[in-house]
Amino acid sequence: MYTIPKISCMKHFIKMRSIFVFTLATFTLLSCNDDDINEPPRPSENVIDLVTAETSLSTLLIALERANLRTTLEGNGPFTILAPTNAAFTSFLANNGFNSLEEVPIGTLTQLLKNHVISSELESSDLASATAGYSTTLAEGPVAGTNLSIYFNTSAGVTFNGTSNVSRPDLRASNGVIHIVEAIVPLPSVVTFVTTDPNFSSLASALTSDGQPDFVTTLSTANGTPPAPFTIFAPVNEAFAALTSNPSGAFLTSILEHHVITAQNLSAADINNDQVSNATLEGDTLFFTVVGTTISVRDGAGNEGINFIVSDLQTTNGVIHAIDQVLIPETMN
């Protein structure tokens, strides 16, 4: 049986967890500064008032009204609005074959706009403190009751889902904050997060290495078209570094396929103790153990104690769970 070494150093494991600390719960904690005596008074204008006052956001205002989102954003919030400029909309329309905003289907426009609304308040100082991480938008996921995640990184400016730099941050409103962005933030697929989050760079390299199937095309399949949606168990870089040897060829293919369940968007809330998964793309199943809030996995080769680091990174065509070890399939079947 091919076994994998444990990442035994607890300090190292805590460090590995810290790269994902800005999940929604942490965002909310860091954003609740209303009781801070040093915080300036809230302006009376809501986010829609600020959008209306900015001439560079006139197309966004028209889009919000067309998608019937104005009333939503006049609510209590708090909201973080990533506000694309008129130029950003012009580029989006041209790049997608639309002559005008009216040609964009209402459903498409609504989902796209909701992807620019984070369901908590994040000022630039919060983003800078975290350096990188995930939060949740108002955009709907592929399963009822889910919402799309959004990834940000501040290592070179502030980007969202790998693109869309912030050109003007922290326009504070009574019900949130606006960051003006230079491009439309793309709706994420599972490929988006694997390729833009540097903590998954080893996984991305493995998926695109010589001799491997075209995993990128497969994992870019839109929801509703087989084999989507996907549940991806994504090892972080430290998990690959802990391997005693570098798998390649057909064995690497089987390992990568062992991290993918097709035709299922399996959230952490759907996982029960002693649950057996559907078959992975490779063919073996996984066995889950749930103790409190900790979810661990036994892979096809019998390796146990493979832990979720962060769960429910939701995309348009599936969900990603970051794990601390590489899953190994049964090599004798």
C-alpha cells in the first residue's frame, strides 16, 4: 500500500491553516467595528446613493436597476460593493459579443452583479491585514442555499478572483463600503480558485504537467453538463511537499482523479460521520469521519486522518475543500 507521511509538526499545521484565515466568519469579526470609538461617524448616504453620485459608475447604476437589485442594496446590509467603472462594463460587453447592456440576459446580468456584492463589510485595512483569503457573495451557487465564494489577494494591488484591481477603495456608506474596480470580476469555476490561489500552485502544476489528461477543460465544464458539478479535495502545497516521492504518468493521473467527485456539489454540511463518498473520478470511494467541526478523510489506499483545512469554497460548477495531505487511491485494483 502506498502511504503518505503525516505533516506531524503542529506548528507547521497551524501555519498552513493560517493561509486561509479570512473565511467569512473571520471577515465578519474583523468587519464589526461599529463599537470602535476611533471609527468616524457613519455617512447618511447608502451604497446606492454613492453609486448615483459617481459619474464613472453610471453604467453600474443602470445595470443594478435593470437587474432589480437597487432595493436590495438600499437595505440594511452591511455590503461590500465591488463597483466596476463604465470602462469596465464597456470592455466586458465588447469581450463577450454584446453591443449594449440591454443585450445581456437578465439572469446573466443579475448573477454577475451579485458576484460583485460581498455579504459582509470589508474595508481595505481588513483586506491588507489578511493578505489573501475568501469571502461570500450574493451570487447563487449551483445548489439551492449556496452562494459563490470570492478570492482576494493583496500581494500586488488588490485583486478579486485573479483579476479586477481596486482603483479607489473605501467609499464608506451607511450600509457598507464601496471599492471601485477596473474590471468585471469573473464568476469563478473550480479552475479559477485552483489556478489563482498560490496555496494550490503545486496542485495546478500537477494538473497541467506533461502527459496528463486535459484536466483544465474537464474541470471547466459548466454546471448542468456532465461531469459537472464537481467536489474537489484540493491538497495545499505543503501536502505535495510532504510526499516521499513525486508521482508521475498514469499513477499521477489516478492520484489527481482520486481528488474529484463528479456530478455532486458536496458541502461540508452534507458530510456525516462514517459516510462513504460517491466514487471519485478514479473509481475508489472516500470515507469521512466527523468529530465536532473537524472533518477527516480516509483515502482509497487506507491512509487516515487527512483533514479539511478550509471547506466550502463554492464556485459556479462545484465546491472545493482544502486538505492537508494528498489522497492516494488503492493501487492494487
